[in-house]
Amino acid sequence: MHHPVERPEDNEAVETERWCAGLISVGTAPIDEVERAELSRSARAHLVVCLWVGLAATALVGWPFLLSGTFWDSSNLTTRLASAAMFVSWLLGLPVAGMLVFDHARRYLRHLRELLGGEVEVFEGALDGGRLDPEQRVLLKGSAFTATPDGGQRLRVLPLSLTARFHARRGIVRWRAVRVRTVAAAPAYELRVAIPRESIGVDDPRVEILRRRMTADERREVLVRVARLRAAWKMLLLQALMGLILYAAIFRVVADHATAAILAVVGLAAWMVYRVRRPVDAMMLAGRLKRDAEAGLVLTHRRRAARRANAEAEGVEVDGSWVDVEFLPVSSLSWTVRGRPARWRDLLAPAWRVPWSPRH
């Protein structure tokens, strides 16, 4: 299913595909009665939590006013403890309660809009049983997938909250968040040219290296990621300002103690190196991806499955089975793995984080 996406970095729309848990979007479908009932129950649960947390926040604000003025005028231990409790409840309790109310109210409104919309997005495909990623294993364990007539898997996802039905422990059904990624549409036709093995130093007959041209949509996706990664300079500037502020504060305290000053400066420098490592990596990766876009090539590492190669060596005739991994030649990032887009690819991801970031 193709969706045109406009990006500020490029005036021309990019034809896209949507993927979730290794399955491709095939369109939308009406919400069935079971999903509607469970979605209504989840929406009510969010509303109840929102109301209870709101009442708790009101109690946190109002309980000091229920005490008499003479109580606060005294200076005994009970009054001091009550003052400390009021300070903690207002300083910590109110912000936490406010965030909880906002989060559950947002989820309630999303579920309400999904009930009114009455549609789910459907993803279908075949899972690679031997190479399931952590998200696929969790969804498979929770019976989130259903079988298709051709033996594949189907996943139904709510379009606003991006959640799927998940069977938790004790038979409880929950709506679990899933990651839906939007990537450039795969080429309808691709011409791959084999690179001679001797020119790249590969002498294994089970391995082939091929190349093809990037499509215009794929190139624009790479340029979108380049623009996002280059935004890491803002984080670098922020980290530098924070380092200067901390250095000034620490040096002012330990200026008269040479050993403490040296240790503080060394510790701050180590902390700064740790903090700026990922923004620097992001900016360097942006340069490599820019060169990938300029080259306009996608390489394919094609490897024959070992078990079939061994069978052929023993004289057993089997169908050829190849494992294809496409990658970009300059950055060496994977582009597709077994026909599925690499997990780092997402046109609509708001973050500039590098692909190897833990939170990517």
C-alpha cells in the first residue's frame, strides 16, 4: 500500500510503504465486534484512571487547607512534618499527577476517535521463524498475530494509538503499542548487476555481491535522514553550554583545592565526551549517507543458505535458496533484509538518533 508523504526537505512527495513487525500494510478494515468491545473497555479504564488521579491531585492541593490556622501557627514536630509533606506533595505529587492525567486523557480521546472512525490498519506477510526480532517474539507470544489463508500472518493495528490486541497473562487482553514505520516504496522493477568476485576479493561460491540503482524515492528518503541527522548540532551546542555552566559552578567551589579542581575537570571532560559522542556520530553519519545518496547505488550481499549448499555438495538436487541483504556502500548500513526494510529506516521518525542508538 503506497502513501504519498510530503517532507520539508523535499518539495516532491515520496511514495511510501508502511511496515509493522515485519509485515507490510495492505489497507484498512472495519473494527470487528470483539475489537470494539475491548477498545471500549480500554477507553473506560483510561477514563477511570484519569478521574481517580484527578481526585488524588485535588486532594494533594486541598488537604493543607483543611487544617486550622492555629495548627500551622505552631512550631511543634507535627507541624514541621506536615509542612514537609505539603512541600513534597506539591513539588512532586502534582507534576506526576498532572502527567498521568494528561497521558490517560490523551489515550482515552484517541480510543474514542478510533471507535468513531471504526477502522484498523491491516498488516500482512510471512514471518521468518528463525530470525524473529524482539518485538515479533513478544507479539507472537501474546497471540497478536492471526493466520491468513495463504499461511502468512496478519496484524491489526489501531491507526491513532498505534496499538495491537495483545493477550497478556491470565487471559487479560491489552492494547500494546507497536512500531509502525513509513519507508520509501520498494522498486517495482530492479535490475541488479553482479560485481565480479575477483574485483572485491570474494572467492566463496556461495556469496554474490550485486548492485542496483536507487530509485528517486529511496534517494529522497536517504536525504530526509541526512537532514534529520544534521540537526544533531543543536544538541552539541546545548551540551557545550551545559558543560560551561557546570565547569563554572564546579571551579568556583573547588578553585582553592588543586587536587579537587583537577579531578572535577577530568570528570567533567569525561562526562562531556560521553554526552557528545552520539551527536558527533550522527553528524558524521549524515556525511556518509549524503555520499550514499550522491552515489545512488544499493549493493546486495547474496548468500546461499548453508544447508542447501551442503545438500548440493552431496549430490542432492534442491531449489536454490538465497538470503539477500541490501546495504548502502559508503555508510555500510543495511537497507533491506530478506526483502524487508531495515529497522532503522523511518521517514516519519522525529528523532535524529543514530541507527545504533539504544532508543532507536
